[in-house]
Amino acid sequence: MKLLCCIYILLLNFQLSYVLVKAYTPIPHFTHRATLIGNKLYILGGDTSKTSIFSFTPTKDDFFCLDVSAAFNTTNITWTDFSNFAGTPIQRGAAVSAGGPNKDIIFLVGGAFENSSYGIPLVYTFDTVKNVWNTPIIKGTQPTRRDFIYSIIDVTGKMYIFGGSYNTGTGNSTGTTGNYENRMDILDTIELTWSIGSQLQAPTPRDGYSATLLPNGIIAYIGGYGVNGPTNLKEIYLYDTKNNAWETMITVGTIPDARAHHSSVLGLNNDRIIIYGGFYSTTSPAVAHDFSVLDIRNKPYQWFTPNISGTIPPTPTAHTANVVGRYMIVTYGFIYSQKYINPDVYFLDIGNDSEYEWVTSFDPKLSLTPSPNPSPNPSLIQNGSSISIGTMIGAIIGTFIGGILLTIFGLMIYRWYKRKHPRAIPTHGS
């Protein structure tokens, strides 16, 4: 009896542990892209070369997401693998935005593909509701495929794609750069049409810049890499999406080093742009002021170095940064100073403008510090839960198998007990 009870307990533990499917651990990337839709942060594409951001070593392990509806820390991040969906493009350096009528469709435009990009569709879409990849038909003049590009999508569903690079003489991205572009292409993600923006007073041709959408519909373009290397950050470029016009601004303050392949996000009060990381050159990659803030409340915009506490991580290049609640989530990137791919995810708490803090935990329920400014804060992520498909299948199978085994052993124990303890036949007077 004791032996059977022990087996029963072991099987019960097996059933409970089986549903805890082994966590998926993605391969670290750089020159990937990240976009937030609802409570999921989707990571797409990227490079796994360990020598330079200008080489290209792709991997099929390049589409996964992070559920940001629940709290977690840097040691227990749970990723969901999406790379096995049919039609997943293997690329790096594409423009990626959430568009469509409900902003629940990922649009992936351009980028470099392994070996050759000829014959490969310029635009891919991923329906995050149906989990299906498509190659939509877009009306209008299709632009040249370009690499190391970033996109901004406005409230009307228009996706703005500036600059980029392509191979000399081919107009094709195959993993190396050649010519630089300063063209503004606009993809209407609702009507599925191409149009061309203004080039009057546009920035010099470049790739590897950062782009940030301001509350007034203006896109701020900062830095980048052109024919003469990284561009300076004293001069920034503003594209008015409402009037289709460029403006050049000479900033003031503590000007950060020239750089490319950095990140930028809008602060929680909509009054500052936060830039992080990037590199200066392949021979002297380190940048001073790897973390800087651009105050955009008054013209000219003013740079300053913010107060930051916590353990400072290595400075990444070609990483991603997304604001979720009160945090800036930084994923992966290339550590140029030591020539390795950053395997970590960083959390910067930007809820307090007077001091940012590098933290090791993420909690979506933490409220934002009340803003002294009347401008509204970005919407917090929706509460909810999301279980990966693999976890659900594993849980169902594990529960089913465990239930059958428990039933069988339960019957065995019952029969054994009946044999050892036969029911006494009542007699008169007993």
C-alpha cells in the first residue's frame, strides 16, 4: 500500500510539473526590430554575426514575443516562439510597425535577406489575431528595398520610412551596405497604397538613424550613418506629417557624440526624447554620453545628461527600446567595444523624470509618477493574460496523460484495498 501511495504521489507531481513546459530561450540578436501590440512585445529579425553589424549571419530563430501583462524579472523572462509560423521572413534591418485598421497587423518592409533579396516581396504582414503571415498587394510605385531603416506610424495608419542603404548598382539589400538614401516613402497600412513624401530640405542620405513621433505629428530624426560615418546630433531633422515638410533644427545644451544604430523613445510626459546606445565608428566604437535626453518643450531643443541610478549595463548598438508602462525595455544589441552580442534584456524605470533607474524587475501594475505637465501620459498596457501555443498544448497533453495514469493507479489502489479488506458479512446480533 505504501509503495502504491508513493507512486501515486510521484505521478501527481509529474502531472503538475509537466504543464510547466520548458522555457523557450531565443538566440540573442542585433539589428532586429520590436513592436508593441496590446500586451505583447514582438521581436522580429536580426543578425547573429559576432564580428560586425555590417555582416549578416541570419537565423530562423528570429520571431518571438514577450507577454508584458504580468510581472517578471531579468532572470525569468518567458518568451513565446513564433518563428515556426509558415512564411516567416528571415531578415535584418527592416522597417517594422503595427498598422492596419485596428493596429494589430505587423507590417515589415524592406531589410536585408540572406544571400539575395531579388524576388522576395518588399512587404510582409503578420496578423497577430490569426497568427498568419501574408504578402499584401500594395498599389502605387514600389520603392527600392533598403536596409537599416526605421519606421514611424501615425494615428491615421500611415507608415513613414526614411533613408536606408542598398548595394551599389543593384538597388538590392543582401547584407552589405552601399549607397545611402534620403527618400521618404509612405505606406498607408489601411488603404494599402504607396506615396512619396517631400525631399525638400531633407537630411543627407543615411541609415541607422533613430525616429520618434512627437504628439504634434512631427517625426524627429536623430543621428545615423552616411558616407562620412556617423552623423552629429547637434543638427536634427523634423518631418511634419501633416504638412509634408522638413525642418532642420540646431540643438543646444550638452550635445552627445555623433552616433548611429542607437535607440530613441518619447518620455512619459511627451516633453523629451530619450536616446540610448549606438556607436561612433568601427575603430573607435565607444560613445560618450551613451544616455542623453533632448528637452523638446521649447525651441531650440536642448540636450542634457539625466540622473541615472542602478547598475549600468554595457552600452549596446543596434538594439531596440520600447516604452511599456513606466519602463523602457531594451532588448539585445551588439556590444561593439567587446565584439559580442548582448544576451540580456534591460529595464530602465523612466517613471520619475528627476532620476531614471536601471532595475532588474518589471511590474506593469506600478503606477506612473504624476506629471506636473497637462499633457496626457501614454496609455498603459492592458491587463490580461496570454499563454503561448506551445505551453497550452503541453499543458493539455500533460493533463490528459497524467489524468489517465492517475485514474489507472487509483483503480489499482482501490482493487488492492478491496482484496486486503473484504467487506464483513453482517451476522445476527453483531
